Amino acid sequence: MEISLNAYGKINLGLDVVRKREDGYHEVKMIMQTVQLYDRLTFCDTKEGSIVIESNSDVLPATEDNIIYKACELVRSTYGITRGVKVSLDKRIPVAAGMAGGSTDAAAAFVAMNKLFDLGLTEGELMKLGVRIGADVPYCIMQGTALSEGIGEILTGIAPMPDCYIAIAKPPVSVSTKWVYQNLKASELERHPDIDGMVAALERGDLRGVTDRMENVLETVTIPEYPEIEQIKNIMIDKGAMNALMSGSGPTVFGVFEDKDMAQEAVCCLTDMKLVQQACVVMPYNRER
Ligand code: ATP
């Protein structure tokens, strides 16, 4: 049997860190939105009893260190599956970029393993398994627009982002999420995003109310180290974006546009200026339920 899936990337429309817990984890309050930029994964069950990963990316591990491997192995060991799985990954989401590229591949692996081996697990059960691999994995299983709290695992579905065009631009640097959180001074943050106000704006379908509240406290760590992020944000706004923000721990920047041509123009300008390694225009992705 063979199963092919799209694994969608996400942006954070708002990202707040509420506090650092005693166990070292950060408590967050974020608005997540999946976008129509996705990795394509194909899963086949095999008799060999091993997990084999092939990908078009030369920067990703094809071994046990790949998060897809970890997800498949967790399902196999939990449910006593002896057959193996062969995975082929067409990587399109930028890596180490703040778009949950790894978490979404792991989420796709949980969904595919459930179908491939006819386990009959509910989405909630898959999400509980997923959090053992990474805090963003349950959200990537859920997809769409969500308020994410706790360490990222407490999820509430909220009204979808109104239709718009999102310019995505990843500068040619990679950022480690761990490094960003280690350097965040959570108790000294001067500003906190208005996440509740953004939820209310989404409920009203008020795109301007959403973009006016776009803020990410992790910019206080990543931007001083990589000032080109600020430069990309400014160019997007000059080119007509309603607002622009760093996604997750960065370095990817997204700009929200009402007009598709303006979004495309911003991407062309950033590409011509050689500020980006990868850039495109996408729309929000909201799964049919
Ligand atoms: P987040 O937004 O959740 O912080 P990210 O987009 O910043 O994630 P990822 O693309 O998920 O970062 O990559 C983080 C690290 O995970 C990379 O260093 C990468 O080598 C490793 N990794 C392992 N497997 C994968 C995978 N299938 N796809 C992407 N990265 C992977």
C-alpha cells in the first residue's frame, strides 16, 4: 500500500512567551496559521522491517536523526508493528526557518502510519503521540488557524485567517530554535503581543485588525543577530504589505498583502537584491472539516 500526503508549513501571526517554567520550558501564546507551502511525502509499507528515508534535500539526515524516522519508529514500537516503511520526501518548506518544516513532516508520518497499518487512531490520539516528538507536532496534525498555549500543545481552533496573499522570504541563514529560546530574556520583555485582540479580529474576519496586531517576541533575539530580517520586513512594507513579521524563531519573514501582484513584486525585489535564498507567494491553507 502507498499513501501520499502534503505536509503544510505554518507561520505565526502572533507569538508571545508568557514565562519560563522551572523545568526550563517556555510557556507560549501563539496564533498559528498553515499556508499553502508544503512538503510532499509518500509512504509505502515494506516487509523488511526497517525505516528507509529518501529525500531531495542534501542538508537533511536520512537516518534516525530525521524527525520522520522518529515518528515512524514511535508508532511501530507503540503498536508492535513488525513491517517497515519506505518514505520519500520532496522538501519544499525551508529548513531551520521557523515554518515547522520538521514538525509537519512528523505530523504527516503519524497520519500516514495510522492509515498504512489500519490502526484506527483518532486525531486526538495521534496528537498525544505527536507531542512526544515535538511541541509543534500536534498543531501540524490539526492544521488551520489555532491558538496555541502551554508549550504549544494546548490547541484551540479559531476562525480562519481571511483570504490574502502571503509573501514568504527566507534569508540565506539558518536559525536554531533552541538557541533563540536559550537567549530569550522572557522576564524582561517590554512588550507583549495582543493575542486576545487578534483572536477577536479573526472572529470578525477583520484582516486589518489581524495585521495591526502582528508581533513576535522572538524577534528580540533573532533580529539583533541577523539584521537582514528587519531589512526584509521593511522592504515588504515599502512594497505594500499590510504588515510583515518574522515567523517562529526565524529567519523566515512573511508579509501579508491584499493584492497578489504587489506580493509578487515584493518577492521579485527581494530576490533581485539577493536578500533571500527562497521566496514565494502563498495563501493561507485551511483544511475542509
Ligand atoms: P520550528 O518552526 O518548529 O521551530 P524550524 O522550521 O525552525 O521549526 P525545521 O525545518 O523543523 O526548523 O528544522 C529543525 C532541525 O530539524 C534542522 O536542523 C533539521 O536538520 C532537523 N530535521 C530533522 N528532520 C527534518 C525534516 N524531516 N525536515 C526538516 N528538518 C528536519
